[in-house]
Amino acid sequence: MKELKAVGLEAFLNEIESLCVECTTAELSSDIIEQGSSKIGGHPDVPADFEWPFYRGLPLEFLLQLNCAEVNSPILPSAGYLLFFYCDGVWADVRGKKDFIRIIYIPADVAVSNHQAPGIHKKRFWGLLKPKRLPSIYPESKISFKRSFSLPDLGEYPYEELKIFDEDDYLLDAYCTLKENLTGSKLLQISGYPNPVQYDGITEDAARVMGKGKAEEWQLLLELNSLGGFMWGDAGRLYFSIHNEDLAQLKFSDVWMQMQCH
């Protein structure tokens, strides 16, 4: 693996291979954005009867759409579209507030077209400042995908193989660099181990807040970085987690999202 050689860990190929889990990453592309293609920002491609999601009277921001056939991820459907929405600035830790995010699956046989976001003006400081137009529209860009491998976060997983890297400063730095190069520096990641900014209790939090199953029954659906016009807090990341049973049934109503930043 050339990535190991780049950080001087080629002698630890067996240990690294035993830890790796397959995932999908994505980066910005300069290709033309065709209707129904995978992209971030802009306006979504949705059915004619689509109703824009709101949270407590506020329209959610459209983050991205995934054309599942383009993604070709082992955890996603083989076709159809997956759309992600978020009410930026809302942080919640109770299930009753779960609708501050919305993930919508559209089957491949449903006709879609571009849909403009509704616009409302929210008063600021009791009308003393110029109203803010919502939702925010993020810069639009096509995205391209690549199969990759993810690594667990040091100190958070009880793997014997990790002790080697955690007890030597040089190996510790090399391992962290390798993890960052594989997935942490990318625009987004689908499945695999997350790249926590603060701590890796992401699936544990999802299981606790949603009151469903154990942490090991949840997995990372999507990690979205502060790149491509996105900025989550202080250069943070969004982590969308889903229960394995819900994923198997293409049920995305109980996805939980956590934001971590510096």
C-alpha cells in the first residue's frame, strides 16, 4: 500500500490491514452537474410532489444529494437518491428534536427535477438588524467517489494492534497521518470508522439519544467535513449515524447527527 510507504509504516502492513475497514470517500469535481447526479449545495433534484422539510418553522438547508448508483457503496442501495438536509446552528441531544436533520431516500424509478428552496426572512434582534434569508444555499459542486479504507481512532478502540502505535511517538504521528490521508482530509466519507474531532463516542451517543439498540448496532452513514463551502462550527464535521436494521429497510427517519468542532 503506497499510503503506508508515504508515512513510513510499510513494516506494519499486516497490523494495518487487520484494522482497516472499507469505506467510500468523495472529493469535489469540476465535471458538469447533470440532473440527478451526486453533488453538494445548490438545489436538490426531487419528485414533483416534494415538500421541503422544516424544523420549528424554519426551512432546512440542503446539504447534498447522493446518486447511489454513482457512489457504489456496499452499505447504500444500488440505485436511487439519498438527500441530506440540516437546520444549521441547531444542536440537539434528545430524540424529540431529531427533525433538525432530514435524510430522504428517493427510489430510482421516480422522476426528479430541480426544486428551488423556499425563502423566508427571519427577524434578528427583534427587527433591529436586517432580516436573514433562510435557508442558506451552499455553493454547488459535483462530487466524485473513490473506494478507500478507514482506520480506528487511537485510544478509542480496544484492539491489541493499536498498542504498537500508541506507545511510540514516531509511530503515533505516522498512524494519525495515515488515518488523515485516507479519510480525514476528504470532503465526505460513507461508512467505516469516523474521524472524530473531539472524541469517538459517536455511535454510542446515537444509540443513547435514539434509545435504540447498542453502539455496535449503529454505523457511520455519512461524515461531512468543513470543505467545499461548508463550515461546521470551528472547522468541524457532521456525523450521521444509522441503526443497522433501519439501513437494511431503507428507513432513514431515525438517523442521528452529531457535530464536533475544534
